[in-house]
Amino acid sequence: MDADTRLPRLPAQARGARAAPWILMYHSVADEEEDPYLLTVSPDRFAAQMAWLARTGRRGVSVRELLWARAADRADRLVGLTFDDGYADFARHAVPVLRAHGFTATAYVVPDLLGTENGWDAMGPRKQLLTAGQVAELAAAGWEIGSHGLGHRALPGLPSDALAEQTRGSRRTLEDLVGGPVTGFCYPYGAVDLPAALAVRDAGYDYACAIQHGELTGRFALPRCYVGDQDGALRLLAKHARHRVRDATTALRRSPLGGQREADR
């Protein structure tokens, strides 16, 4: 059965036209002399960015909390905070700053690589990943843990059995580890196509994060805003404005996935 048959396009009024929430995308928070992929924010810069959110009346929250708040019409001034790849420096440098502000966040981890290194970044510095024990401790302390697939593999182009293992398999592994539901998924490299998004939805996740606005923008391809080490207050404001412009021009109602879930709620 093809994707269009499985998930027909809904009328615009059924899909709704809610704007995508503002979600910030981080990776590593550390001091690095080399950062060829621009994935690292220094602890000082990160602290300043979180202070700016607080100073401007915003509160950083996990994507799970953000979507719950939106469903209850209580998401005003909330900003999603996400950390991809599950670097160990999330616990060391990010968590203390977030706690100091009363913020929450989501860490997307690769369950089969916990306790190892970021071997997929061939030209970047070696970074330690969170251990299984650390992930369990973070989940027990209330931090949202989401899946980043297995092996940090891009999902587009994978056969259906591999997609199922990447989505269902990684979820099962994480749920066994944290002793509770894992409802969020994040596409490695931000790469998503319709079969990948359908696999995530069918695996029972409540949402998925991508990066760019696009044809699939919606609950299973939430766009996010990249944050780097050069981003101070003015650049963050500009990125927020750009997010709103892109949101207005993307036409969220075109998304069959996001619309289906909104219609089901």
C-alpha cells in the first residue's frame, strides 16, 4: 500500500493551521578548539543564551512539555530546548544551567551507542556520549529522553524493515532502559521523507523533530532553529523572526502527517 493510500490528504479546515512552535536545536555544550561541524556551544555562551531566554520572559522546556502546553493553550512564551546525539556534556554543562533557571529540555540519544563516542563525525573531535546509567538517571530526574534512531543513520532511503528497527527497535530499547514511555523521535541529520515520517508515526511516537520547514512540516516533522556559539541576543531575536517568516510561507496545512494528528486530537 502506498503512502497516499495509507494517509490521505485532509481538507485544510481539518488539518488546522497552527504555527509551528519555536524549538532550539543544540548538540554539544563544551569548550572545543576545533569544531568543523559547528555543533558545539561553549558553556559560557550557553549560560548567556539561557539567561537571555529568562530575561525576556521566556521559559525553556522539553518538546514533550511544549506540546502538552500547546494542547492546553498554555504555551505562550515557552521555547523548546533540544539536544541531539546524547553527548555526555549535556549532563555536565547543560543540565546545571537549565536547572538554575527552572528549565527543562529533551535529550535525543542513540541507544546502541551509549557510552561510546560520536564515530559518525569523521572530521570532528571525539566526544563522549552519555552512558546507559546516565540516561536512566536523567529520565528518573524528569528530563525527557527521546530516540535518535540506531547507529546515527539517516532514515530516507532505508527499506521498511530497517525503518521499523530504527524507530520501533530504538524505542523499545530506550523504554526498557528508562522504565517508561519514550514518545519523541529526532531524525538523525534532520533527514526526513514521507516513508521515514510514517514509520515514526506507526512506531507509536507522539511527535518527531526535523530541522527545516518543508512539505512534511507538522507534528512528525517539527522544524527547529539551529543555535551556535556565535548566537547572542540579537542573533537569537533574528532567528526567531526568521522562524516566524518561514512558518508563514511554508503552509503547514499541506502536511498530511501533522494534520492527521491534529485532527485526531
